[in-house]
Amino acid sequence: MTKQKMDTDWLVFHPNPKIPDFVLPGGAVDAHCHVFGPSPEFPFAPERKYTPCNASKDDLFALRDHLGFSRNVIVQATCHGKDNSAMVDACRVGGDLARGIASVGADITHKELAEMHDAGVRGVRFNFVKRLVDATPKEAFIAIAEKIQEFGWSIVVYFEATDLEELEPFLKQLPGIVVVDHLGRPDVTKGVNHPDFTRFIDFMTKNENIWTKVTCPERLTTRGASYDEVVPYYQAIVDRFEDRVLWGTDWPHPNMKSHMPDDGALVDYIPRIARTQEQIHKLLVTNPMRLYWTT
């Protein structure tokens, strides 16, 4: 297969991110990042909704070292569908410094799960964002969730704030720890007291197995790279749920349209949302290590 040509409007990851001013604690984990290809070695899925640039494991691990992280949690990208080869390869090469989150179907076998576990995979991702994936019956997700319990894996869910009310009964059925990507993508123009966001806080309060990632201010902002309007949302979550939060770069920032963030500047954003040394250590070290490196 020849190299797959990226979309003409695709924004490529920052070529020269700054060295962060904020010094990460030892053992810090980038708990949400991706690899794309490179094609043709790892071709993108025929059913994909977008064709990205190549963003290899070597690029990712170089960024890890540049920013000062120790480990990565590599989340299967939707452009690869259910072919987890690129993500699994990155985990194998990364060794104990990498863990993975897979995308699988209800027909996944015990043998296939065991092989991925041996490679470093520690969870599955269920995507409900309609512009990124086709709909999957919730019964299929339940079947997958039951299969992974033997391995001690967690579940990542990706949805938008307006979908929480409809999804909540289903999410409550899921066993084990469930991690919500990017705070469930609140509309930050509505304010932290809007029912959409207070519903999310209430959901986490009443369900102690629900975690979230305080990630991707660049996806939520409407005002550019200062991210000032997003800060109160992240502070509200970290202050309430400091034992159930994770942080990641989201490199190489798929489907960004407004701007491409500087990953070093994103690291500098961390002490604005985790405002004590204890919160910082839990967010970057304790929580991801407990979730992904103890099983």
C-alpha cells in the first residue's frame, strides 16, 4: 500500500514545542496521546472519517522526553478503527513506559485480549461522538465491558456534554472504572453553573467509579491559546475529584481546526488547574500509575 495522503485541511502537530517552564514531577504520565500510522506500515482504516498526518511512536517518545514526561498512555485513534496494530506496536516498543487503550468489537476473543494485555494494553475506548464514528449498539459495548473484567482493564468513554443525559443510564451499567475523555466536552461559553456542567459534576459525585481527563483546553476554548475561559471548569473538577483525574497532551491533536497548540505551553497550563503540589502529584503520577500500571 502507498502512503495515504492526509486531508488538505489537516493541521500538523507543532514542529518545535517549547521546553515547559513548569517542571513536571518525577514519574509524570502523559495519560492521553495517540499515534497515527505511519502509513503504509500501519494503514488507516477504510471506514475512517478523516486522514491525518503521520505521527509515529518515535515522534511521540521524542516529545515525551522533550517535555519531561516519564510515561505515555496511548489511546487508539479513530482513524485506525479497530486495527490496534500501530498502538500495540508503540506499547511493545515503549515497554514499561507505555500503556495502551484499545478499540475493539464485541467479537474480540479472550486470546486477542490476552495478547494485547501482554503488550501493555489496559483499557478499551467507547466513542459516542457522531462526527468521528458510526453508531455502535450499546449491547455490543456491554459485551466488551464484561469480557475485559478478567484483565482488570478500565473503560474510556468519549461524548459531548449534550449527550450525557441520554447516555447516563447506560454509563451506570458499565463495570469497573470508567474514564470520561475531556470532561465530556462542556460548552465553556455557558458557564460552570450551567445545567450541562452541573449534571456532569453530579454524575461524578454519585458514581465513584467515574473518572475524567482534565485535557484538551484547546478543544474547548473559543478565545484562542490563553485558555482562560476553560480554567474554571478544570479547577472545579480537580478540586472536587483529585483522586479521579488524569491529564494528557492529546498529541498529535487530531482534527484541530482553530489552531495547533504548543505542547510545552499545554504543560505550563497544568499548575493553573491543579493548584497544590498534592493535586499535581495525584493528577500526573499517583492516579495514572494506580489505574494503568498496577494490573
